[in-house]
Amino acid sequence: MYKSFLIKYAEIGVKGKNRYLFEDRLCDQIRYALTRCEGKFDVVKSQGRIFVNACADFDYDEAVENLKTVFGITGICPVVHVEDEGFEKLCQDVIGYIDQAYSDKNFTFKVDARRARKNYPKNSMEINCDIGEVLLDAFPDMRVDVHKPDVMLHIEIREKIYIYSIVIPGPGGLPVGTNGKGMLLLSGGIDSPVAGYMISKRGVKLDAVYFNAPPYTSERATQKVIDLARIVAKYSGPIHLHIINFTDIQLYIYDQCPHDELTIIMRRYMMRIAEELAGKNGCLGLITGESIGQVASQTMQSLMATNDVCTMPVYRPLIGFDKQEIVEISEKLHTYETSIQPYEDCCTIFVAKHPVTKPNLNVIRIHERNLDEKIDELVRTALETDEVIEIVYR
């Protein structure tokens, strides 16, 4: 029945003179998402609308599922388009549409016609009334409700005539790539994949960095992070994942610094390295999955201590979320089951029994001086271990 989809968006519609840039980027992202489907599709802009037209047979459910991963889409509307062969023929087309789309005709409805082509012989109100009357005659069980109808029947009069009544929710947000690129600090936990998803929803393209600590962390832990990045890439598009060997830096910090400050000082060096990678790769900021007060390294004082080493902005999209809210999003994204696999990352391996929760920034800086002899060389060596993997969802 359906060979086309009308794509609805929200925020893009208020972008003024730059609107076409967002629309073009949305079309690009739609085309990319549909490469994962069998069949060929044509994505076109027409009079303020975006249409996806199937060029051959396709799997309807597969196409919808992939369109639901495209940020910027608020609604996916399967449409039937018919030629303008007079109003009597339109009435028959609408009756045929309702008959095929709804086996049970016991519902309320409202007709919402839009006449973009002003030379059409009837105006929108006349189309609403006349089509409504035709449907009531054809299907006695149907009833009109102009306030809260069960079915809103849309008819758009353009070069062709488009009929639709189903609106499948999309993810919303802005098309990826319309707001620059950020470097995501990706661990194997629950929070950071959700943070990547949330920031990507605002149009930010992602690179990511993962710090491993062999032999204290296993290959399975690294594979877990790759699997998480692949799930996020379903929404964000391809991700360049940087894998950094952090073992020597962690051991040096462990030997030279107070153990209750281990996590804070380690994170400060992770942020330094992440910022170095971000600058080299055209990123405009760092992204983390931190939430205020969730653990000792995420108190206000701890966050200030880690921010201290950064010149780039640090974006924390989960900053005001509680753990259950984050878990619910991770379950929706299907990252949760991967995140809870029992392969520890480098932060949990070297965590202190009683980490400081309110670090004094001046004290942290003083204790970091214990690292002056070798730390710059170790950071350079760590950057040289950078292994880059392009993560693509398939």
C-alpha cells in the first residue's frame, strides 16, 4: 500500500534563512540510514516537505526502524500519493485508503486538508466537509470528532495529492553534523553511551576515546566498548574510536600520589589526553557521562578539579539526571545489557577504597608535582599508542 513516507520535523522549521542547510543535512542523514535497508530510495525536498520514495520493493518495517534512528525527524508518515483526476476520483481514493488502512471502521475521525496548489477548485474547508460526508456515507460506523479524533486524515493538495493518517514518532533533535563535532570519553559503563546519544541528538557528530589498561583490563573490556560505540553509531553515524594505553600513567600516579586522590588525578590526565586528541581531530569540546553526586569523582568539587585542566568546553548532557533516568534511556537504546557485562575498565581497577569526595584543587595541583619527572614523557607515549577504529552500525 505504501511506497512513500512524508518526513516531519520541528526545530528545523524555525531556522530562518539557514533552514535549507538543516534540511539538506537531514536528507543526507536519511539517505545514510536507508543504506542499511534492502531496496533503493529517493529522498527529495518539495515545497517545504521531505519525502522518501521507494524506487523498488522494500521492507516497510525495516525502513521505518532505520528512519527512527535519524535525529531531526519528529514524525514518519506513510503516504499514498494519487494523481489529480478530479474531486470524484479523490473521494474514491480516500475511501480506498481508509478501507485498506483500517480493518475496524468503528472510530472517530477528522479530515485535515491543505491546499498548497491554489488553483484547485475547492478550498481546504470545502474539502474537509465534502470528504467527511463521503466517508460517513461509505462507512456508517465512523463518526466525526473535530476535537480529539481517533484518526486524523490528512490530505495535501500539491502537484500530486498525498493522503496519510499515521504518524510514527521519530527521535526529534537536530540532524547530526549541524553543530560541529565533539570528543566523547567512552567507558564501558552505563552513562557515557547515553551521553553520546544525548549530545548527538543536538546535531553533534562524535569521535570517542577509550582508555584501556592492559594487562589489568582485558580484550573483552575493549570489545565491550567497541560494541557500545557501534550501538551509539546507529544514531550518530560513523564514530572514530581512539583507544589509548593508559597503564603506565596509572601505575605512575599510583606510585607517586595519595591513593584517596587517584581517581581525580587519573581523570585529570584522561581529560588532558582527550583534549589533545580532540584538538587534532577538529572537535569543539569534550563530552562525558558525568552526573552531579553520582560517585566520588562527580561531586561539584571533583568536577571543578577535572575541569581545571581543560581549555575546551566540557559538555555533560546527563549532569542533572539520576541513575534510574539514565538506565531507562540506556534500556531504550539497547546499550544497558552490554554496559553491565562484567568487564572492568581502568577507572574501576585502580579506584581507592576511600576516595576523596571534596578534593581541594590547590592540594591536587601540589600532589601532581610528584609526577613532574616522567609524566610528560608518559603522556606522549600514551598518545603514540593511539589506535583508531572506525565504528559503523550495520
